[in-house]
Amino acid sequence: MKGEGKVFLKSRMKWIGLLGLVLSAFSLLVHFLLAGFTDDSISDYSIPVTIFSWRPIFDNPRFARHTPLYRRLWGPTRHVETLLPDANPRGFHSDPPARTNGFVFVRIQGGFHEIRNSIPDVVAVSRLLNATLVIPEIQSTTSSKGISSQFKSFAYLYNEEHFMATIANDVRVVKTLPKNLKWARRKKQIPSFKVSYGSSPYYYLHHVLPVLIKHSVVELVVPHGGCLQAILPSDLEEYQRLRCRVAFHGLQFRKEVQELSTKVLQRLRPLGRPFIAYDPGMTREALAYHGCAELFQDVHTELIQHKRAWMIKRGIVKGKLSVDSAEQRLAGLCPLMPEEVGILLRAYGYSWDTIIYVAGGEVFGGQRTLIPLHGMFENVVDRTSLSTSWELAKMYGREAKHNDIKKMTPPSVEVETKHDSLKSTRQRPQPLPPPPARPKYYNIEGWWGWVAESDNEPESTVIELRTNAHKLLWEAIDYVVSVEADVFISGFDRDGKGHPSFASLVMGHRLYQSASAKTFRPDRKQIAMLLEEIRDHMYEANHTWITSVRKLLKRSILEGLMESSKRSKAFSFLSHPVPECSCITRTHPVSNATNLGVTHRCPQWVDGAVSERLKEYKNAEKEEDLDEEDLSSSGLFFGHKESGGNNNGNNETVNSEANNKEEGQLEDQEELEGSER
């Protein structure tokens, strides 16, 4: 009996073990099925944003949307809500002919905003010349940069098929040159033009077109972004709408970039909260071009001055090397620092738990420059806070490893010869003479140690070239997020050549897509004067100063729009595509839209789609006029983030009640002064 009991016990244990294994295998199978598979690894779960480095912290999880405060901070802009996108042809528009004058091959150089600004111009030029456009080249080589060979040139950033389908009724477009012309181009036997910024239609019709007809192919090199003048004659207005169709409908990012951008947007809106997109615009090139080196007062100042000297040597900058940065700042020619933007937003009424997305690529000076902004707002994030490393790797595609890249760049022949001669003679190399007594900055962040060593910037390594290619994808994500943001503000809207930058393109896209979306265009000159008044006590501003800031920012939404039509549009049409690419509703014409030059009426079917929305705006406007209490506390202008204790909660109630009356008086004063005007 004992033996039988032992056998039964052993068999029972075996069955229990087997059952455990089966259940484990089943749970793993379910785990993999839920997660799904990609080409390289398991895709991500649809789980909360807390798996990333950003963990949102909110004062109150409930967010009231139907209040005057919400409408003032996040609501649509009055008077331009009837301005709608309309880039369709308005007259006779012929399809591209079957027989053209030849092929136009284009190489575009520069960063994200220069590429995006150039492609619509290239399409317009191709139609002007009656030419067949070859898909523009924006990444000359992939192997030398170590980036993925999956996506070559144009397809590294944009969706080729969608681009070709969008402009099929405007321009004939092909992916590559015919074989004979491709061979001729490799032998550099086709005529080439290096096009200057904002070239006129006359230049193309009288200089490029004859050569195109003669050789059946021309190559255009666009080094500065934007190869066609921004403001065209009235008889070429259809070319402006063609630019809009290309920029706002044809230039769709490739699938991987678009998917990650959508995920970042979803993760940015926990509990359905709105957010601000902020582009600092602080690039080394822009700071050097405009003479803003002394804003930093550290090693970055010498980096900027070194870049400015390089620009002067190459004729990019016409001014002197040493420029008074304080004067430049007071003239509105320098970026607003992140700390200053944070002060403006807090003064306007945005609370400490507002979500702020930092866009526009790298900020010169690194995260140290953003520390004051983090101190004023708890939820300051960027794309790295809202995506994982393997999600970014999936977007990059399959790339060569660092070890493989080193093999791709063998040592020069001179180095090898010298090494062989030393080995043959068996002589030890003589020591180098001591370096000159010049200050040297050590390699703190991996890239500025060379500043005091050489007058020339070092050649980019393969890793740096790869990073520059990745920056195109990073800025593509930032672009999508900025266009879709509830509020957008920029610290600067000029690049390192004095042309409109990333922020200008975002503001132009927002104006086209949703003109009523709140976009601040602050006058940097007036802001600098206001900030100078409280320079010694920036965190103790009084009510009078806060009121001045609110008025200035409020005016910047519409007056800044008027100003950009004069200032930015002269350099980049896409930064202000109004009135050519917009229309106003028939039933609700608004004076501010006509002040922007928009007289074209939208189609009748559009009126029904927007009438309900306009009624909501009108009702909200009446409520706001009757009651514009600001629930934020100006008395606690830069009060630190509150902890969740009971005493603190009671203090918050008392403070909010005490300050609501003050805020109501401020708002009433604004309304009265506005009516007097």
C-alpha cells in the first residue's frame, strides 16, 4: 500500500507540474498575442504615459473647460474663426502636358525648415518651366552617414507615393532620371544652377528655361532653403495656392514618423488636458547671426563668437564680430530666453501644472538653459520624455552599428605610410612641441573642446552626420505636435541666415489649418522693455506689470498676425499663406479676416459645417463679456507647487477667494480700456 501511495503521489506531482507548464506556456502565448509583433521586436502596449520618464503631476485631476478662464487661456481666437483653408484652384487650371521641356533634378541642402520651405518652391518652378520634376534629393548619401538604407533621400523624411499623388494634377513627377541622363549626371555632364534664396520667376524663365530646352535636363542646387521669391505677381497667384497644396497636403511624413508623432500626441494629453508647444528658437547659428553671444556669459559665448567669425569670413554676416548683445536684445533681435517665456506664461495666467512641450530640435546651451522653465512649470516635456529608445530606433530603420561605421572610414594613405616607415626603421617618433599658451576648454559635452585649438570647425564624424540625419526626424515629430498644439509660442522666429525658421513654418501651418487656434506672436522689443522694468525682481512682479503683460500677449495674437503679413511673408510665403490660401464663410463675414486681405468666399457647403461652431463662439463671447473672472492667482504669481495636505488645501481656497476679486478687477479694466479704443 505504501508503494502504491508513493507512486500515486509522484504521478500527481507530475500532473501538477505539467499543468503548471501548460499554464505558463498559455500565459506567454497570450502575452505575445496582446503585445503583437513588429519586424524587429515586440510593439508597445497601450498603457498609460507613466512608463516614460515623464509622470504628469496635476494640482487637480479635474479640468474645467466651460469657464471664462479656460476660454481666455485655451479657447479659440475671436474674429478669425471664420477664416478657413482653401488651396483649390480658383480659375482655369490645366493638367500638366504629356510632353514637357525636360527634367528638373533638385538637390536641397540644409535642415528641416529649409527642406520644407524649398520643396513647394521646387514644384512651383517645375510647373513654371513646364518641366518633369524628379523627386528632390534631400539626403545625398546614406552609406557615408551610417543611416538606414531602407529610406533613401526624399523617402527618409516624407511619403513619396502620397507626394506624387497629390501633385499629379499640377506637375509631372518621376522618381529617378532616365538611365542615359542618370549616367550623364554622374559624369557631371548636365548643366547645373546654384539657386539663390528667393529667385524671381524672371530668372527661371530667362536663364534656366533656355538651358532646359537645349539639354532636356537641368540640375538645381538649393543651398539656403526657398528658391522662389515669396510674394509673386498677381497673375501668378495660382502658384501660391500650388505651394499650399504641396506644403499642407502633399508633404506627409513617412508612416513610421507619422505613427510615432501620433503616439506622442496621445501621451501628451493625459486626462484630455490641453498643452502648450514652445519653440525656443535658440540655435547656435541664429544666435551668432544676430549677435546674441553675451546672453550666456560662459563658454557658450565663445562658441557663438567663433561661429560668427566663421560666418563673417564666408560673407554670411556683414556686420562686426563684436556686437552689444544687450542692445540687440532691446531691439528685439535676440531670442527670448526660456526663463523669460516662462515668466510671460505665468503672468498671462497659466498655472504651474500646465503641460509645455519643448519643440524645434536642440536648445543651444542644453538642458541647463531650461532649468528656470522647469522651476516654474512642473510638466515640461519633449519628445525624449514621451517615447522610448526602441521606438526611435524603429523610426530610424536598420542602421549600421558603431563598430561597422569605423570600418567604413579607414585611415588615410599618409598615416599608413608613416606607420609602416616607423615600423621598418624601428625609430621612436619624436615628441611634438608644446602647444601655444592659449586657453583650452575641456571636452565637457563632447563637442566644444576644439574651440580654442583651431580657427576652423572640425569635419563632422560619421556619428555626427548620422545625428544630423536623425534631427530631421526629431523635428518632424516636433512639427506635428506644434501644429496640433492647443497653444503655440516661440522664443524666436529667425534662423542662422536671417530667414524664417521652424517656428515661422509652424505658425503659417496653424494659420492655414486652424486660424482660430491660439498662437502667440509676441513683440520681442516690447517684451524686452517690460522685462527690463523688473530685471532686479523678476519673480516679484506687481499687478500693474502683470496687466501690461496680459494686454501685450492678448494683442500679439491678432496684431502679431497683421505684423507677420508684412515682416515674415516677404521672406517665406509659407509663414503667412493668407489671403491666397484662405476663404471666409458667406453667412458670417468678419472684419478682421477682411483686414488680412481675405475676400474670397468659401463654398456654400462649408457654411453648414461651421455655423454651429460659430454659435458656440458667440455664446462664449457673451459669457466672457459678462463674467471674466480669472481663477488663477496673480497674488501667488510664482508660488511653488503646492503639496496635497489639508492645510494647504484650505490655504488655496482662501487665497483663490481673495485673489479672484483682484483678477476680476484686472480683467474688467482690460475690457474697459479695450472699449475706449
